[in-house]
Amino acid sequence: MMIVNIAGILLIAFIVWWFWIYKNLPVAVAGSTAVDIVVDAGIYSPSVIHAEVGKPLTLRFLRKDGNPCSEKVIFGDLNVSADLPLNIPHEVRLTPKSKGEFEFTCQMAMYRGKLIVE
Ligand SMILES: [Cu+2]
């Protein structure tokens, strides 16, 4: 009984870590060079990108996940989407027009990333 409880607590701790801590850790700052983002195992890495208003940025997605759902990356609020080929880097260029936080996701929003424009 005790072992079951401990296993349950460990499982909960793992889920919390996975969804709230680990997924939000990697951060990149967009500058004059492209930001490389790996799409694999349910995570955009890095998943938080900082950018500046009015400055063009290039996000270079490398999709390693064969799941067809991950082949699209959608920036809903920015009206930008792209098809990501498998294992071939694909560049998405955009220029944020306003400050704010803009989410980008795969088709079913299992993959989630955030563009923070300052
Ligand atoms: Cu998906």
C-alpha cells in the first residue's frame, strides 16, 4: 500500500515537472541570427522566444517528430503558419507588429511555444 502511494506521489511530481517546469525552461532571444527550434517528443526546444517589436526574426524549426500533427506550426494571433518537413530545417520569418505574448502550437496544440515581444 505504501509503495503504491509513493509511486503515485512520484507520478504526480513527474507530471508537474513535465508540464509546468520542464516545458517552460528553454528560452532563446531572437537577434540578427536565426533561432533554432527543435520539434521533438512533444516539446518545442526552446519553447520561449524573446523578440522585439518591429524587428524581423527568423525561427528555424527542425522537426524530428514523425507524428503528422507536428508538421504544422501555427502562430494563431499572428496569422502565420508553416509546414515543417521531417529532419530538414525550415525557416519561418516574421516581424512582430505589437508587444505581447503570442503562442505557437502544432495542429492540436500538444506542442506549445511562446513568442514574447517586448
Ligand atoms: Cu500536435
